[in-house]
Amino acid sequence: MRVICDFDGTVTRQDTTDWVLEHLADPHWQSLQDDWLAGRIDGAECMRSQIALIGGSDADLNAVLDRVELDPGFPDFVDWAEAAGIPLSITSDGVDYFIARILARHGLERLPVTTNRLSGAPGARRLDHPAKPAACVSGSGVCKCAASEGDGPFVYVGDGRSDFCVSDRADILFAKGALAAYAAERGRPYHAFDTFHDVRHALALLADDPKAMLGEAASV
């Protein structure tokens, strides 16, 4: 068994990219968000255009990132997974610099992360998509399905639209927010959760018996 987690709104209590945009970007970022939600542009184009609108110095950016709240149960969940020998990674359609800054603040920089890459300088920032293969049709900057490939069953923990595609591949799904609504609409079994304390408790009950975990009826 292995666990793959979304980051924004899952490992963190708020969407980190939106938080940065709200504090440092030209207000036009919201119009781009509306275009994405309406299907006029895809997620990757939306993110690239929004990141280009971020102003402020590196110090300004760091100050905003240092106010992002981590899920209160996540550090303990990481400790539990490591003690149990369960591989844990983060796959996010967010921004590498944002994620690295937040994880380092909590001593969690050791976690493997697949995400988009921030480049450029203050006032001329760019977003690149090294984890988006040409064949991916999700429209996101990161192909979470490709990032989830590996041996054995996997647990996915997420909350948003960028998690829709990969959630259909997960053997066990923990969902909240838009992802929970998506799963419920399709009759997809999932475990509802609020914090990673809930995820740890559910997995701890079954971690010694993967077959039982895969056969367990998920709560909706």
C-alpha cells in the first residue's frame, strides 16, 4: 500500500495558490479563474496566466506563504506512515516553491513531491509543467494519473477538481470538498474526512490487512 496526497486544500487548510494570488496578484487573476471554471480555458493555461500576475518581492512572497496553515493532523500522519513503512508522496497541481516553503517550515521537506515548477524573477514569474506528458488530456499542469503509477494498491487523499481523474484509479479514496461531491455524483465509494487525523484513524484500522482494506465499504 502507498498513499498519495493532493496538497492545496488537502495538506493545507486553504488553497495556497489562491492565497498567494489574493495577496500579491493583479485582480485579473479572478477573471482567469472564472474562465477556467466555465471551461473557456484549461487548468494549465489558467495557472500559467495567474502566476504571471503575481507581484511583490521574494520576501513578500515568503511572508504570504508563511501564513498558510497546515492540516493539523498531517505531521502526525507523516510520522505514522513512516513508522508503518507506508510510502507517502504529494502530487499537486500547485507550485513547487510554495509547497517546498511550507513543508520546510514544518520539517517535512523530505516528502517526495510532483508538481509544477516556478521560474523567473519577481515581477516576471513563470510556471512550467514538467509533470505534464503530451498524452495527458486532463487539462491540468500536472498529470496526476501518470504520477500515481507504481506497484501495488494506492490510497488517494484529495479535495478538488484536479483530483477528479486520478480518483477513479485509486483503490481507496479519501475525499472532501469538490472531490467528495464528484465521487458522490458518480456513486464512487469514498471515505469522507476533515483532517488527516481522520485519515490516519481509518487507515490504521486496516493497515495490517490490505485485502480487508480493499474490500471495506467506504463511508460517504
